[in-house]
Amino acid sequence: MWQEPGKVEALYANGNIEEVIKNMLTSRKPGPPILPKEGSHLLASGPIPSRPLPSWLTQEDLTYYASKFAKTGLTGGLNYYRNLNL
């Protein structure tokens, strides 16, 4: 799912990009990410319960990043990882 262009982008096209970015940055556990091949995404069961932002991420930063991704989409960032030989 993550390697095929267009699939993940379509999954997040109608979501709240700020919530997606917040979930990516605040729900991560130390260690390598382990994601199922199909059927899993960051908003699978709705927004993750509200967590405080880490000290290195302000609401202003989050809003700024979300505004940039809302204009350009997630394809560029995803393509970086698609090109890694994992």
C-alpha cells in the first residue's frame, strides 16, 4: 500500500492534514515503525486521542507544516521513502 503511488495519497485526501501530521509526530514509539501492508492508516479509527505536543513542536509549527502539505500534498514526502531500499 505504501509503495504504490496514489493509494496513500487518496487515503488522506479528505482528511484533516493537521491531524495526520500531529498523529505522525506524537504517536510514534521508539524503534522502527511496524505497519501492516494493507488496511492501516493514521486515521483508521478516527483521530488519536488528544495528546500534548512535544516540547519541540508548537501549535504554530504544526499549523505551518499542515498549510504547506495542504498546498503540495504528501506525494513528495512519500516518494522519499518509496525510493529507499528497505
